Amino acid sequence: MRKKKDGIIIYVDNGRKRRKNPITLVFLAILAMIAVYIPFFGSTLRYQTSQTFQNIFEIIGSLSKLIGILTAGYGFLSIFATRRVKVGALLAGGLMLWIGCFLTYTPFTLFGITLGGGHPPVGYH
């Protein structure tokens, strides 16, 4: 920035280029992965990603079952400890148990109602 004697300020561009947009960098990284990784390991990539997602959903399902058991237990114990029944806690616990059992393919029977226990995947047996 230079100042002239008459009070006018002149901005000088130092030739700096604008930073690249992060979306452009992500897009270039995806293209680089496609160009390098896919030709060599593309056939096993499908199985690797499915195994990764299966492990992630297994962990989420286990945590959901744990939270569901604790929440349903809290709702059930509130029947005896207080005069009010925590219906919301019982419903939330049952819902979390159902989600957890669905994600981990584990059947869980609660008062004669089977929760979760999804069907095995169609394919090789």
C-alpha cells in the first residue's frame, strides 16, 4: 500500500493467487484415488468397504443395545421407586433395543415380543 501526497491510497496487488477451494482439492483427491487405487485393487475394494461398514454398524448396534438396556431399566425401576411411571424412558429404551438388535442381527425377546434379529443377507450361504 502506497500513499501519494494528495491523500489517495493506492493498493498494489503483489501477484498473489486466490486460494483453491477445498471442494476442488477433495475432488482432485478423489480423482487421484480413482486413477491410482482402482486399477490395481478395484475388485477387492467393494469387500473392504462393506466389511468396514459392517464393523461400524456392529459397534453402533452394541452401543444402542447398552443404552437401551440402561434406559429401559431406569424406566422399569422408576415404577417401584417413584409414584410416576416413566413411560418415555420405557419407550426410548425399547426403541434403542430394537435399533441395536436390528443392527447386530441379534433377536431379543421382551415380554413375548421379539425385537430386532434381522434376516441374514441374501447371497452365499
